Amino acid sequence: MKKNKIAEIIPAIKIPYSQSQVYTYSIPSSLEGMIKVGRLVEIPFRRREIKGVVKKINSSDQKKSVQNLNIKLKAILGLDGSEVVLSKTQIELAEFIAEYYHTPLSLVVKTILPPITKNAPRKKIEFSFPKEVSASLKKHRVPNSKIKKLAPKIFKNQKSLLLHSLTAARHQIYLELIKNTVSKNRQTILLLPDFFDLQQFAGFYIKKLGEKNVAVLCSEATNAQFYQEWQKINTGKAKLIIGSRMAIFAPVKKLGLIIMDDEHNSNYKQWDQNPRYHAREIALKLTELANSKIVLSSPNPTIESIYKIKFKISLSQKEKMPKIVDMRQERQKRNFSIFSDALKDSLIEQINRKKQIILFVPRLGFHTFTLCQDCGYIAECRQCRSALTSRQDGSLICYRCNLPTKMLAKCPACQGARIKSFGIGTQKVKEEIKNIFTSAKHQIKICCLDSETIKNKKSQYKTYGDFIDGKIDILIGAQMVLKNWNLDNLGLIGIVNMESLLRSSDFRSQEKSFQILKQTSLQSQNNAEIIIQAYRPQNKVLQAVLSRDLNKFYQQELVGRKISFGLNYPPFSQIIKLIYQNKNARLSEQNAKKMYWALKRKAAEINAGQFEIMEPFPAFSYQVRGRFRWHIIIKSISKNIYLRDKLLEAVDKYWIIDVDPENLS
């Protein structure tokens, strides 16, 4: 009697990490010859019928060993009916992600698979900002002769390259590299940090390479749009795959090149759900598996990339130096406004010239803290003890756990009545601007772009579009306003309170502050004036931007990551952040402390010198959706994944494990 073959299959659902991720099924004779590695099939699984990916078709010897164990196998029910097949490289990549990020393989496979639908998309993905990009590329054009000489030699004999490039002209370099890759019948993945950049640059590549040769993958696409683009890649028709971080999972057949634009951007890190991967790490691994090449490009690369990537090319362009205003001198002149005379004069001048303005304010709200002038008490959140921020109506709010508090009539500590709010928030800046432009001739439109006023991506992108279309005169905000605007009509960027950038105690705070200042200063290439207000202009971050001595700054940062006690910080170690959340604040704290001691005992059992476990602390976003959050930070110098996983065995299923987090808070 003929025996059926058997297959190892990864179920495409979330299975706990501690449980088996691969299951064995028999292949019915009716499906023999149709079941292949990577094929999506229907399988019975725990009283359900689900999809799974064929990982391996076992040899006759392996089949006999299963039979000898007298195990009765369930049979594959059939093919899933789609054309979806994961390549060997994609399966190997999924296994790497599962191992490196301590995430169930089944969940990783589910993430890689496209949303399968039989519906045709109702419309194409729209890209609405090509004119400004064309003007910027033309303005900052690198001579074609220089590009054609540079592109073939750009890698030399290297697999990876760090491209230090400052303007939109870098896309000319990308285009030449992509054309060079296409000429070799290979595909390219171009990663952009978010949908804003996609809207600006996707149209440029579609125009240059032809719509049939370009596929776009992003979360803003509908399921039908995404699946159509996925099939375009899977058939090999698309020569360029352009998209956000998820595009790294594209089903490329002949990968020749990966380009990661603005590689320093934190949007490349998946932080809100598993698998919590970073697209840069996945791209580097994919380059290795596919025997392809990679370009990491940024005007201000991450410390990790500077340390890892040895081969670097710098394409420097002229930058106009930002103007630094010492706010201590403003106070000596009896100017107690939040705006220096220089910034105020420039605001008026740019508005009179019909130019647009961006004001970067690192803090939300009206004032950033409220103080009793009698005893020095600072109003705190009753849950997380963070300083409360005042709103324009006088009420207080904690932006850490989003808890509102009524206006303070008297000090809870000394019962004094001299309560006053200080500091500068986005709403305060908006009110101050209104006071400057009070005359009828100044009919200006002011908009705040921050998490308090912008509640979803739709309204965020509408604000971006309105600013690009010239419908907004002054845009005020925190991180959301720092974009590659490429606008000739941008007249001024002002940083109102630079010290707010440096207040974080996170080990990456200096690096992040430098990236923000550098990102801001690059807008001067569009002839925008840059004014930075600071109380301590001598700080090393600002001086590094002014001196343009990037190497000195990076070397200082690397030295700073090495500490005199305990284990060093990345890139000399790996950080693992454990996150616990519970609706009961007391239980959340208690369970965090129990886990800390469980980890300490486990580390002592295996190899205490390889790991440093920091005491638990409340998260910066202490309360999220009614749950109180606590963190435990693990620093590891272990090169042995097995040893690291032995330590993480102590972590139960109620904890979130975030490998290589963007921050510790």
C-alpha cells in the first residue's frame, strides 16, 4: 500500500512562543505534486480550519520515523485558492525574525502574508505632491555625468554602504542605482519612513520608470490595492518596490538592491504590536540571504549604523548656518516674551513676504508646569507623578497618562494661593503669534500639528497637504512638523525652546536631539531662515550642528555609551525592554517587582555576567487605554541567542518583549 508523504507546516495564526510553531501533516494523494515549499494551504488546527505555510516536505526516512512513533497525522485539506507562495528566502527571513525578536514564528508568517482578497481595487493609490519634489530635484540637481560615474563605483567591492546625503538630490543617485539594478534583471526595494515621503517621491519614480515597473506597499492602501501590488511583485513584473517598513516583506524573486532612505527615522521600528521588528535589521539580514546589496542613506545616520557599516560615502552640499539666539541676553534686554526680537522680526518679515513658517515646539499644551510660588510645589499627576501641563482654559492634564485635572485654586501642600504656570507649549506659542498679528492686514492661518489637536492620520495628512498647498501660513508643532518639505515658499523655521529637546534622560537623547537639529537646518537649502532660541548655546549638540564636525560628535557619543559601571549601551550591548500593563496600578507595580527578582535569579543560574537587569520603573506613557504600564530593561552582551532565550523563559505571557527598543521610557 502506497504511503502518503508528509509536510511540516507553519500555521498562519498567533501561537504562544512557548508552544510548537511547526506541525506535521500528511499530504493526500490527490494533492501530491501540488504541495510545494512556501505554498499556502488549508489545514485543520484545534477544531478550526486555518491557513498555513509549507515549511518542508519530509524525506522518506523522516516519514518512517513518524510512522514508527505510531502518530496519526491529520491531512492537509487543500490549497487555499490563491497564488500566494512564500520563497525559501522569505521563510528563512521569518525564522530569523522569530528568533532575533523572540516572537512566535506563526505570527511572523501571518505578518509576512498579504491580505488575500478576490475583490479588485476600486481606485489606484493616489500620490498628490509631485510638483514640489520636481522643483526641489531640479534645484539641487547633481550633474548627470557625476552620477553616472559615481553609481557603478558606489559599492566598489562592498555589500553595504552608508550614504551621507543632505538634499532631495539623493533621489537622483537612487534612480541611477535602481536603473543599474534593473539592467541586471534584478529588483530593488526602496524603503521610505512614512506615507508623507511616499506621497512626495513615489510619483517621481513612477514617472521615471513607468507605472507597470513600480509597485507600492504601505499600510494606507486598502486590502485590494495591497494585494494587487503584492501580486505585481510576486510575478516579477515590478522592478522597483517602494514603500514603508512593511515593504521589506515584499515577495521579490531576484533581489539586487535595498535602499533605506532616512535610515535614522524611528518610524522604521514597529513599536505598537508584535513582531516588534526594525526594518534596518531585517533589511541587513535579507541582503545576506539574497546575496544582494544595501544602501543606508541619511543626513544624520544612527550611531548603530555608523558603528556597523564601515564603507561610507558623503555627498555634501552647502548649508546656510542657523542663527542662534541666546535667550539670556534677551532677558537682560527686558524682553520676557517667548519670542526673541530676532525671531519676532523674522516672523513679521516672512509673513509680509507671503512666505510660510514652521515653529518647532517640543512640548504640548499652554504651559509645561504649574508651580506654587510660596513653597515651590509643582503640580503632579496623582497617578504617575509627572508634572502636569496647563491648557489655555487653566485646567491641567498629564500627557504621560492622559489624565485631566481641575484648575488649582490653592496649593495642596501649603494651601497658598500664589499658583502660576510656566514653560512653553504649542498652544502658548499659537496665542503669542495671534498677539503679534492683530492688525486687519494680517489675515493669517495658523495651525497646530500635534497629538492633542490631530487625532488620526487622515487629519494629519490633510494638514500636511494644506501646508504644501499654501493654505496654512504658520505651522506649529512638535515631531510631526519635522519633514522633508522641499518647499521653495518656506521662509522660516524657528525652534522656540531648544533646551526642551535635551531634558530626556534616555541614552539616545543627545543623538535624537542632534538629528532633529540637523533635520531642521537642512531646510536652509530651500533658502529658509533657521532661528534657534537657546539658554545654553554652548551645549555640545548645538555646537556639533554649527561646526558640521559630525565625526567628532559621533565619536563623543560612542565614548558616552561606554559607562564605568555595569554593561555599556548599544552598539556595545543589546537592549531588551519588558512591558507590563494592568488595569490595577498596584498590581502592575507588584508584578513588575516580582518579575525583576525572577529575572535576577534566572540570570544568576545561567551566566550573570552576560546580562544586566535594571529595576522596574513606571513607563513615560504610564496609563494607556486604562492600563498602568511598567518597564524592566535588560542589557545583554551575549552573542548566544539560546542563552538569551533561557533568560527570557522567566518572562510569562502577560509581558511584552521589545528587542532593540527606540527608547527606554
